[in-house]
Amino acid sequence: MKAKEAWFKKGMKDGIPIALGYFAVSFTLGIAAKNAGLTAIQAMLMSLTNLTSAGEFAALGLISSGATYLEMAVTQLVINLRYCLMSCSLSQKIDPKSPYYHRFIFSAGVTDEIFGISSNIEGKLSPFYSYGALCVAVPAWTFGTFLGVVAGNIMPVRVLSALSIALFGMFIAIIIPPAKEDKVLAGLIIISMLSATLFYYLPIISWISSGFRIIILTVVIAGIAAVLFPKENEEGEEHEI
């Protein structure tokens, strides 16, 4: 019992910096949700059940454009497919003697940041470590979204316009550092931007809805990149990016 408590406290401690970052980002996400027509409760429930900035941002864009449920479902599947791989990776670090239901519970809360701190744990990973991190990270993400919608209803329009671009700034901040180190990645980002622009303006394909544009571009560009530019792991064996 003491071991579980120690793991839980360690997870909470490591999750505090993540929670602070989540709160700032989710606040701007809440403003975007407000602009998409969601209420504070609806936006809060969306963040509580999704825990994905990229997925939720894409969903808000689809909601604003009047996309179908099918488009939204497939888009979320494609964008968030990486979490399936992360969960499979973390499941290998859990003690085989641990009850199987732990894998299902903590996999529902896997995010890029939670995966990062969990995968860096030396030796076997206790699910209570992830539970501790989630206990501070999830409320921050959810409550930040809620406050973003509430603030969007009372703040001046000029302030909201400025804050609305903060989420775009976050995504730029995410892609610039790795793009500087990897020319292939930088090229793929440029190709993705140009392809999205062509999809929007070319009359032949502009009729395709925004949801399916995301799906098509993600699958095609990522698939081609995985075949043409396989990366090597630490042992020198190739695997797909």
C-alpha cells in the first residue's frame, strides 16, 4: 500500500508542470470552443473525455464548418492514433503481475506529456504513477477549457481576438524546434501546408469537406514519408516514422 502511495505522490509531483502548461493551452482552447458555439459545460466535457489539443482543435474546426459525425469520428481516429501506440508501449513497462484493468484505465488518460514522463521511469512502471500525474493534469486541462469559454463571454472582443491566435502559436512552437533539427520533417511540414492550400483553392478538389481533407492529407503524406524516409532506432534497426 505504501509503495502505491509513493508512486501516486511521485506522479502528482511530476504532473504539476504539465498541469500548468495544460491550463494555459486549454484556456485558449476554451475561447476557440466559445467561438465555435459551445457552452462552457459542453467544452468542459469535451476536454474531460478527449484530452487532446490537436484532436479538440480539429473538432472545433469541423463543428464550425458543419461537418458530419462520420467526418469527425474518422478525423479523431487518424489524429489520435498515436495514443494507441503510446499505450501499447507503456503497457510493456507495467509489471505483468498487475491486474489487467489498470492497462485500460490509465491508457484512457495517455497524452504526449504523460507518455513522456511515464516512459522515462526506469524499470517497471506502476500505474499509480500515471494516476497521480493524471489527477493534476486532467483537472487543469478541463477547468482551463471551462474558464476559457466563461472568459470568452465577458472579455472585450479585441482581447479575445488576440487570445484566439494563442493556440496557433502553440502548434507553431511545437513544430519549429524539431523541424530545425530534421530537414525531412521541415520538408513534410511545408508540403502539408502547400497541399492543404491546394485542397482549399483548386476547384477540382475544393468541394471535399474540411474533415476529409485532414484525413486524406494525414494518411497520404504520413504514409509516403514512412515509406521513403524510415528512421533508425538506437539499435540501428529501421522503423517507420
